[in-house]
Amino acid sequence: MTVIMMAVMISCSGGSSDPKSIHEKIANGTKLSQDDYNVMIDYIAEAGKKTMDAFNGESYEDIDRSMNDINKDYPYLQEFTEELEKAAANGKLNSDSLKKPDKINEDFYNM
């Protein structure tokens, strides 16, 4: 029974990263994994899509309200952007991670 519990704990704790845990890794100087970088890319892409959607608002007030919500919902946006720029410049992103922003940019242009 103990072995099963340990296996579940390991799989739950090491499985996937979330933005808050990645933020904590960055703050603590912990090495980031490719999964972490991919979560960061997805996080930025999601915020970008919501930003693009915000500009479809009916009025300036709608856009302003949406942008305030985005800033609250994505508190790590600037930090992740800077961290990904450093990782890319230092060759820490694998080829799949490097391709992902190109696909996201393509999707944005086709909106």
C-alpha cells in the first residue's frame, strides 16, 4: 500500500508544471525543464489570444476592462517572456519548443 501511495505522489508531483510552480522555480533559481518552457509558451499564447480577443470589444471601456482582467489572470506574463528570451538566447529550448511560437504566430496572423 505504501508503494502505491508513493507512486501516486511522485506521478502527481512530477507530472506537469503549472505557472505558479514555474514562477517559484525561477524565483529560487531552480533549473527549468522543457515541460516548464512549454507551459510558459502556452501561458503566453493564451494571454496573447485573450489580448487579441479584447481588442474586439465594443468600446474603449470594454477593452480597458478586458486588459485589466488579463493582467490579473496572467501575473507571470512578463517574467515568463523574459525567461523564455534568455532560454532561447542560451540554446536551452529544444526544437519542438522553438517551433511552438512560430505555430502560435501563424495562428494569430490567421485570426
